[in-house]
Amino acid sequence: MIYKQLISRLLLLLAVALVALPLSAQDAAATVNVEEGKVLFRNNCATCHNRNMKDKLTGPALGGTEERWADYPREDLYSWIRNSQAMIQSGHPRAVQLWDEWKPVVMNNFLNLTDQEIENILAYVQFVYEGKDKPAGGPAEAVQVAPAKPNNTPLFIALFVILGILAVVLARILANLNYMLQVREGAAPARRKTLVEILTSKGIIAFLIFALVVLGGYKTVNNAIMLGRQQGYAPEQPIKFSHATHAGLQKIDCQYCHDGARRSKHSVIPAANTCMNCHTAIKVGSQYGTAEISKIYASIGWNPNTDKYIENYDQMSEADIEQIFKKWFEDSYKADKGSLDSKGQRLVSDQWDALKASLTNENKPQIQGPIEWVRIHNLPDHAYFNHAQHVTVGKLECQTCHGPVEAMEVVQQYSPLSMGWCINCHRQTEVQFKDNEYYKAYQHFHEEIAKGQRDKVTVEEIGGLECQKCHY
């Protein structure tokens, strides 16, 4: 009777813990995350909207957005952010009002943003608008934000402990029942087995070894699958290169810099001489002044003081390089401020230290030489991917896989790059047969389209799911 009551209570505790698991996830999903909203704002909104949330830029100031949309359902604001032109065409009063004020400037579509992500952005906008991001005459106040993902680790530990206790109790019950049966049959041993003997029996040890092998195998395979593939990975680069400025604001085509995407397997990282096509003339950046562009000059050997390449630059000493670039920093500061004061001297020193730290490391002691960018997108060696096949033949936009790069200050891995993600794309993506020389060989598909027997051909139908297409 006592055993039954104990088991009932343990099962009740287990049921309560299991019910609590989805509830905690739901509660976390309903909590806004200001820090995540900050990242989303910078990657999606900062190109057109002022970061102080109070002044106009290419688009209106975002501070007070929720108040201005308060007379309409919350879903209307979500729809406006995702597809503003659709809202305007539907005749929504607030959408039409904004269009009349800002046309012909068209707001970008953000169809990939979830309701939760939009709420995070709005929370960050209001946070900055109310000045909570700045300290009020003293140490900055701690910002209380929800974690990006709910932490269920304590709950899982509690479940593990409960299940462990339940297993021990059941093992003891079974041992007692077995002993009682042996007594009834007259074959009882001289003494009962202790709990320690039960838990260290061959059966229990074999089960634990089996469980460890299964768990270890699962973790090993799962980590191997995710090796080099981290969605949202946005490492700090040696140069603070802003895609939002170059691809977004300046409208530079992706393939101008990544010209390998249209003609080879790799999209290629542009060499510094590609940067110099523009930066022989543009010497001062809009965000960082001379600090970041000078790193390009120092890597390739361009003297910004004389506007000439430096002869025998690879043999130049670090002291001589330092003299060239400190002079450039000083002259630029004087041109802006009139004279070199103590603040200017600190700025010159800091910019040189940052330049040296970005272009040198334990494996590259010299400043001269290629910029060692940190790789973001990486596929395992057994997976074959050809950029030219997708860009030139498939005519896909870069954003299909890489997301809205033109809105990213710091580039991140936008898509999961998993096998399932690629397969689903091949199943859904329509092959662009029209005026495409590459697909003339598929004559039977062209004939079926002409006869009206089919209206499209997907990548799957031309062999896009064959294993050897991606795995050699």
C-alpha cells in the first residue's frame, strides 16, 4: 500500500513537470527581447530609419510608432512592416496616410519577420525613444531583457532526478516482489539483496552503458551535422565593412565584389584591389572616418598621403608604415578640427593600434598582405555547392540564401544551410526555362508546357534530389 502511494505521488510530480514544459516555452515566447530587437533593427531597419528614433532619415522617425497605430488592430502594424505596398493598395487609412507623406520612397518588405521578432524591434524602438539606452548622470542602468531562448535546463534536471528516484523505487519494489515469490515457492535465498547490490547488478550496469552509448552517439552525430553551420553566426571581422552602406545605401551589386558567384563554384572574397576601385577616391568613411579604410590601404600598400602605391612595400619596416599612417590620421584630424589637440593625439594612437591589431596575428606578424576575413558560411567537405549553377543558370538572387544582406551592418548566416533546407528548396523552386539556353536539352518538358500539360518544372523534376548531385 505504501509503495502504491509513493509511486502515485511520483507519477503525479512527473505529469506536472511535463505539463510545465510547454507552458514555460509559451511564456518565454510572449516576452519581448530588447537585445534581440536591437540586432534585428540594425540588420533590417537602420539603413533607412534614424537610430535615435526621433529624427527623420530616408524614412520617418520610428519613436512612437505603437501610439500612432493604436487605433488599429496589432495585426495591421505587423502587415505594414512585412508588406507596406500591399497595405497601401488595400486602402488602409494609416498606410495611405504614410504613403502620401513619404512617396515615392518605398519601404522594403520584411516577409521573413515573425510576430515575436516585430515585437522585439518595437520594444527596442521604444526603449531608445524613451532614452533608456543612455545612463542618467551615473553608471548605466541594467537592462532587464528576456533571454533569446527559454532555458529549460533546470526543468530537465528536475525531471531526470524524479525519473531516477522512480527507477530506484521500482527496482526495490521488483526485488521485494521477487523475494516474496521465492519465499512462497520455498526457494528464498539466505538474505535479501541490498539496494547497492541491485543497482550494481549486471542488468543495471548494462542498461546504463547502453544509455550512455545511445546518448553519446546522438550528441556526436548531431554536433557533426551542425559543424560549421551556425544560423545567426555573425563574427567580428578585421575591418568593419558595412553591407548596409555598400549594397544598401550605395546600391553596389553583389557580383561587383563577389564576381566569382556568376562563373565559378565559389563566390570568392574580393581582394583589396577591388576595394581600391572606389577607395582611391573615397578616403574617409561615413561611419568610421579614416579608421577602417586605412586598413585596406595598409594591407595593399597604398599611401593615402601621396595617392600612390608604395614601392617595395612588402620589405618596408613596421616603423616606416606607422609613420605613413599616423601622418595620414593626423592630417585628416587637422583638416576636420583645425589643429591636433590631446584628443586628436589619442585618436591617432588608437587608430594605429586598431590597424595593427586587425592586420596582424601570431601567424601573420607583418601588416602587409591579404586581409584575413573570418569565414561565415561553411559547408562540410562531402557537400558540393556551385554558385554559378544557382546564380547564372538558376538565376537566383543572392538574398534567396543569404537573406537581406543589403540591410546588414554585420553579415550573418541567414539560412540554416541544412540538407533538409536545400531539398525543400529544390522541391518548391520552379526552373526558369524561358530564354535559358542551359535548359534547351529538356525538350519533353518544353513540349508539355507548350501543350498545356504542365505549367511549371521544379528542380526536383530535373534531378535536383539525386544524391550524387550534391555528394559527388
